[in-house]
Amino acid sequence: MSSLQQTFNDIFKKENNIPEEYKVPVIHQREYLLNGELVPWNGDVQEIYSPVCIPTENGLERKLLGSVPSIGPKEAMDVLDACVKAYDNGLGEWPTMSVENRIKCMQKFVYLMIKERDLIIRLLMWEIGKTLPDSTKEFDRTVDYINQTIDALKDLDRESSRFQQAEGTIAQVRRAPLGVVLSMGPFNYPLNEIFTTLIPALIMGNTILFKLPKHGVLAHYPLLKAFQQAFPKGTVNTLYGKGSEIITPIMESGKVNVLAFIGSSKVANGLKKLHPKVNRLRAILSLDAKNAAIVTKNANLDVAVSECILGSLSFNGQRCTALKLIFVQQDVAEEFTKKLTAAVSAMKGGLPWEKDVKITPLPELNKPNYLKECLDDALSKGAKILNENGGYNEESFFFPAVVYPVNSDMKLYHEEQFGPVIPVVPFETIEEPIDYQVNADHGMQVSIFSEDALEVSKLIDPFVNLVSRVNINCQAQRGPDVFPFTGRKDSAEGTLSVFDALRSFSIRSLVAAKITDSNKELLNTIVRDHDSNFLSTDYIF
Ligand code: G3H
């Protein structure tokens, strides 16, 4: 056995060596949520396989986790109709419900969701290969996000619970829902990222068409009943199946008012173009990114290395916010790459629930081959893999590779690798990384590593106009969730944060009247008798 095999030969374990507490039952889901019912499904199904492989007599095989419905265009249109009916042009039970009562429904949902915590965390590990600490964090962060959203909506409602007067007119201004929201999200944060759009969209009074992600779909199964029990019928409806077959007719119907999509700009653009009345469609999008790190000769290299490792390899580099290209100034390139290589070599690969494991199997079937193509391209153009075992691949497992020196002729300079490969680009003058960002199609974030105040300021000023967040001496990231999360160019449309998302999924609507004695009396009566959910001065505690 070679030393390489010895290093990695125990990545995948026989099933009887997997601790009972981390196992999941096989789930064959044969229902979907439509108009408040869990409707039985007897048609085509899609099997769900784990990135975790099991050694068998035929070699390593991805473990079968279960299956989900693969609905067709006809059923998809029924799902759309249920959503449209529940919204009922804004006259439905949910869009006209008081904010206080919508909050109560959401609190019930969180209560039911927390009961499923353990199973959902285990399903996240098995379905997408996320480590136990990160899967736990994804669940808990999502619960926090929902609770923060409830608090933010209370604040928003309190601010809107009074009348304003101007130029002889009295008005009450509130935020009202937009309509039917199609919510689609990615596999890397199948719970958290989808809920950062779905939950604010829902609580603002919209009705939801929820297209489940390809990987991370079973993790939502335990929540279907929670949606069913917490919200009025038709408020949340689920869609499973091939996007090209079921989403196309839904968009072509023109009945979707908001597209909430996290994925590639190519897919998002295609979806938007299907809508017959583009001006009626609001899009909240989180798209392509290839965030750069810039390590100058004035950086604290230990800080730079540890943050670049976190930034480029957390969840195997499968984060939209990941650092996907590292620029390092020539003067410190050797020392930096040496430290970076040592840190990567020390990382432990294994299964998601194993202690101290940082590198885990990848869910996307074609990802290892794509990463190999990127490496071959870079090697053929003069780069080297600096770390021992860099690029080692066995089925879904891919050990990270530090690639150096990368230049603009290589795929790794331009393409969003979304995986465990760290391209490092040496540079002489600071104009070079600025030039990269100017010419890039995306503009999400940058991380600057330097301890020289003047140098940092000279970088902040151009970069704040090229990207949407400049991180100083730390990795790129979305959180804290109260901060705005957005991007320029092909990276995003709209802004998300706990507070901003409530605005993104609503529109201001106001009731206005001339200040006359009879109007004052009229408005006072409506408010006193609680005749309207909108026109009200009630204060939510
Ligand atoms: O994939 C994109 C996620 O929103 C990134 O979130 O930076 O907190 O890991 P994060």
C-alpha cells in the first residue's frame, strides 16, 4: 500500500463502523405540500445519494439515503395555482392577516422546527457532507435568523403604528406583501440560505412556492408538517423535480411576483427572461462570486494564513463567500505559501461527524472531475501543486490543493471553482489585484491583509466601489446576519440582512386622507374599533 493510500485509506468506513448516533433512517418521501395537504405521490421519484461512500464488494458506492417525488409540469401548475389562490390578489387570509397573528404563526413554526433539530442536523451531514459543527451551526443560525426576523418585524411594525402628517394630509404607511414568491436555493446551505429569503418573504404576507434544492432536499422533509400546521392552507407549497421541466411553465405563466434565487447568474437570467411581464417581477438574487484575498508585504502572515484557510476551505470551499483567489505580494510569497501549504497539509479529511475533520466528501457528482480539469489546466501552464497529497481524489473525496503561481491564462484565475482548490497569484504592484476586480464579472467581497494603515486605506477606497464588502485582516463572509449581504455586477440583485430582507419582500402602501374633522373622526373610529388590520395603532410588544 502506498503512503498516499495509507493516509486516506480509512476515509470511507463500512456501515457497521459508523456510530449509531449519526446514522439516519432511509427516507422514501411520497408526499408533497399542496394547499395545506400532504398530498400522496405515486409517480416518478428521484433517488437521493449521499456523498459519503460505503466500501462494498464492487468498490466504493455512494450510500442511498432515500427518494423524493419528481413531479411533472401538470402538478407544478397545481402547486402554483394553490399559491395564487392563497394570495388571492392580496385578499387571502395570509396577506390580510395582522402582523401580530403572522408572527404567532411563525413562532409556532420555529417551535415545531426546533423539535426536528437532531434529525435535520444528521440529514445535513449525510446529504451534503457538512461537518457536525457546521451542520449544527447551520441549524442554530437559521433558528436565530427566524427569531431575529420576528424581532425586526416587530420594530418595523411599531415604527409604522402611528399616523404621519404633511401638507394637510394624514397618512399611515406600512409595508405590504408583493404576491407569489418562488423561492429557490443552493445545496451548500440548503436550510439557512433558503430560509434567509423564504422566511422574510413569508412573514411579510407573501405566499410561497418552495422549490427544494437537489442536495439537502431530505433535510426539509421533517419540516413539511411544521409548515402545514403553522400556516394557513396554501401559504407554503413545495415543488420537487427537474427545474427545466417544472419551473419553466411556472415562470412563463407570469403569476410569480418575486423570484428569490440563490445560484448561478446564468440560470437566474434564464428564469427572469421566461416571465412575460418583466416589470411585474421583482428579483432577489445571490449569484456568482470569486472573492479575492490580497496579502501584501505588510501583512501579519500568520493571521493571513489562518483566515485564508478558513475563507477558502470552510465546507471544502463550497461557499458563495469563499476566498477563491489569493493574491500575494512577491516579497512575501515564498514565506506565505510555505505557511499556507503547511496549514493545508495538517488538515484532517474524513466523514462529517468525525472529530476534528475539516475536509469531507463533496455532494456534486461531477465536482472532482471538474477540479482535476482546473488543476491540469494550471499545471500545463506552469503552476505547481505545493502541498503533499494536494488534489488526491477518491470517489467524492478530494484533498485540497494549493496551486502556485497562478496567472490570468488559467481557468483557476477566472472560474468559480466552488471546491477545495486554492489558487495563489503572485503580484508586484497593488494595481494588479485591483485590475483583477475591475475586469471580473462579479463583485461580492474582498479580504485585504495588511497592517499598514496607509496601504489599507489606499485599498479600501477603490474596493468599496468594486465590491460590496471589504474585509480587513479576515476572511470573506456573510454574517453577522444583521449586516447587509449583497454584491455588484453578476453577484447579486437586492440586499439581504435580517432587516433588509423584510424590505426586499414587501412594498410600501399607505392610507391617506385630507385632515378634516370628518376624516379625523372616521380614522379614529376605524382605529378604536379595530376594524382594519392595516389601519391600526396597536403596538406589538
Ligand atoms: O454560500 C454563501 C453563504 O451565504 C455564505 O455564508 O459566509 O456565513 O458562510 P457564510
